[in-house]
Amino acid sequence: MSDFPANLPGKPERARARPAAYNGRYAAGAARGHARGVIMTPEQPEAELTQHHGWDARTLKVWVRAQGRCEYCDADLLGSASVYFHGAHIDHIVPGTGNDLDNLALSCVACNRIKRRKMFVAAGEVPPERKTLIERAQRYIGERRVRDEGLRQIARPLLIACDIAERAV
Ligand SMILES: [Zn+2]
């Protein structure tokens, strides 16, 4: 196996046992084999995340269903360490109605704060399906974002004029 990278951790026998497709895609330090591009069985990523990265199974299901994106604004919640660790929330779509998976949504912090405890079920209405509730929340959050952007556009030049936002060009 002369084409195998020399800086691999572990014993040479272990290196020889790896498939050829592994070559050139192995990240140093990925001793358990969870670096991007590493070949895994379908069960391995979930086991890695729950056993070694502190994920609980329910949270992982929410992330997988949402494909790592905010379900309200489509922000990529894996895009940076700050967002991954501090910018993602599990939102209760209808607050106060429990932790059933259907009532949970992956949300960026901004969308969760905009939405707060707003109900998207009218008084006396039979609660609609999850998809409809998400669509209602998306519409509400989108409208609030448009309003907020208008306010930001007004505040920005004022702050610049106050010399407190010199770099906000
Ligand atoms: Zn969002």
C-alpha cells in the first residue's frame, strides 16, 4: 500500500485494511473515522453523534429531518461553529403542547425569537398538520423580517451619524 498516506494514526495493519477510496480523504485526528468523506455504515454517524458528541436521539431526529437548516428561514445551522453551537434551537411549533416530534422544529435563534410563543392555531380551530403550521410560522416570521429590515435601514444611517457605527458601511 505505497499510495496510502504516511501520516495516518494507528497501526499499519489497520491502514492496510481501509478501502482504497479512503486514500486522500482521511483527516488527521479523526481517529474514530467521523471526518467528512469517511466511509461509514448507515448506523455509524448516529452512534458517533449520540455516544461521542453529546447528542440525544430526539434532537438528532429533528436535525436530520430538517437537514441541518432552520425550518422557518432555511439558514444553514452547520455553517459555522458559532451557529452550530449557539445559534440553533429546537422550537415547539405550538407552545405548551408537548415534545412530540411533530411539534418540534429546528430553528435559528433569530426565527425562534421572532416567533416567540405565538400560536398559529386560531381559537376553536382543529390544529392543522405540521406542514401548515410551519408555513404559517414562515409567513409570520418573513413579514416580521421585512418590517425589521425597514427599521434597520432607518437606524443604520442615524447610528453612523452618531459615530458609533463607523464600520457599518
Ligand atoms: Zn431561521
